Amino acid sequence: KDIDFILLARIKEIRTHKGFTQKFVASSVKVNTSHISNIENGKVKIPLPQLVNVCNVLGTTVDYVLKN
């Protein structure tokens, strides 16, 4: 089954709930801020290892981010 990348919008919900900026998350996973924005808006696909890193920074799991 393909990943529904629109579900990655949940990353923004988690990030804002925790009070983290896109800049903080981006620097933590060594990408630029616009890439985090594009991920949150479903404009780009994210490699699984990078998704795991983002989830680790946010203190959540890949399962939670991708659940329907």
C-alpha cells in the first residue's frame, strides 16, 4: 500500500502543539525550513529514514503520523 502523503499534515499539528518552529525541526534533521513546510503541506514525498528522524524530533511515532 502506498503512503498517503497528505497524512503528513499531522506533522504540523504535532509540531505546533509542542511549540516547535519549522526552523527548529529542519535544523534538527538537517534539511531546510522550506522542505519541512513542503512535507507538512504534502507537496513532497519524504524518505522513510527522514520521516523517522522528524518523528523522533517531535517525540512521536511514524505509526501515529500515518494512521488513518
